Amino acid sequence: MFMKKCILAFAITAIGLGTCGAEEVQRQAESDASIRKAVEAYVVAFNKRDAKALAALWSPEAVYTNPLSGEEVVGRDAIEKQFVGVFAELKEAKLEVNTLSIGFVSPNVAVEQGTAKVIVPEETPELTQYSAVYVKRGEEWLLDRMTEEGLPNVLSHYERLKDLEWMVGNWVDQDEETTVTTECSWTKNNNFLTRSFTVHVGGQIEMAGMQIIGWDPLEKKIRSWVFDSDGGFAQGSWKKLGNQWHVHQTGVLPDGRKSSSVNVITYIDDSTCTLQSVNRVVDGEILPNIDEVQITKN
């Protein structure tokens, strides 16, 4: 009988602990979701340049350190004034935040770790890694402290290629006999641009092909690869000079001869550009330049 009572008592205790654990997990999950919503609200208020709404997300006794000046202020009113100044200095700035983790020090204190990017037009984005302390006041999780440190600015492949985004779309180059159509689009995740082209002569397809443009992180430059339906292929190295892109291209013709050229693409506007091919060489023989042609977007 004694043994049965002990087993029963142990079972009741285990059930109680299990219930407690489940409740704790549920509570933390709810708190985690609330903090993430607070982070989203912070980004929205920042991007709306609403200093009052931003300050309301901090606790009444919060301490904020301005990462630009190093000045430290205490309390919501002072924080609001700080952000009025920040918005005056960072005109048109936009904030992007990525929460990496949320840990709970106690039921009413949490630490969020993340990265932030402040984007200002025509300037290099400012990247920081931050640690934010949140405190629970009633049903709200409010910011109480934040520390930040700068991160090296590593541009994405898309940001490296962004100057070529105007090429996206359908383009046409034609004369009395020949029409060349080109369709340009981004690949998934915007890491490459693809350009498919078709050459029509007398209403018949004479040639077709594909070009892929991407950022080479090893060579640290924009490169391209082109393949045509006749079996030729080439690779190019891109360099921007003012409103022009000079593409130094080397390749192999379908019959095995080596070729090289410099293709000059001149940006006119988002719907117009010109193309000229110069310094053309095939198996050591210098060929005449191809006259500049204008290409327009449909």
C-alpha cells in the first residue's frame, strides 16, 4: 500500500510539473510574439518619422544612447526629442531590422539580439548589430536599454547589380532586314540578370541565345556569360564609365576560332540605350567596328 501511495504521489507531482512546464512554454511563446510585434511597430514608427510613436515604445525610465552622437538621454520625453533631431539629420532614412534571437532573463525581462540597417538614398547603408533589453509593464513589452555596434557593410549581389536594373524588360533593335528582340529579367533572389535574345532575318529566326549577368565575389566585378544557338559562347567583364558600360568579351566561335571585342552599352534613359561593338578580333585578325545602334524598350 505504501508503495502504491508513493507511486501515486510521484505521478501527481509529475503531472503538476508537466502542466507548469507547458504553461511556461506558452507564456514565453506569447511574450516572444509580443516583442516581435513591438519590433515591427518600432520600424513602422521610424519609417513614418513619428518620434512620438517611437518614444511610446520605450519604458518611462528607459535610457537611449544616440549612436550618431553618443549622447545619452533618460525618459520618453527626452527620447522623443532625440528622435526629432535624428529625423532632421537623417532625411528620407529608412530602417530595416532583423531579429536574430529573443531570450528571457525572467518572466518580465527579455533580451532581443538583432541587426539593423539604416538606408539613406544615394549613401552606403549603415549596418549595426544591437542588443535590446525589454521589460514587461502590464501586458506590454517596452524597450528599456539598447546597445549597438557597427558591422562591416557587405553589399548583396543585387545591390552590386542594381545599376543595371534599368535593363529589365523587353527591348527591340531593328532595321529594314533584321530585328533583334531581347528579354531581360531577374532570377530568383535577384542574384543574376538573364537576357534571352532572338535574331530575326526576313521573318525567320536566324539565331537565338542567352546571356547571364552576375557579380563575381572572387574577382570582385560584374561578369557575364553568353551562349548562342549556333554553339558559340563567350564571357565578359563589365566596367562602368559614366553612363556607359564597357563589356570586355572573349569567346569561342562555333568553328573553334577565338574572338574578342569590347561592347559599349550607353544608358540614355530607362527606355533607351545604344550598343556598339569595337576592338573586334577573330583569331588575331582585326575586324571593323560595328556601328552604334539604338535599342528601345517596348
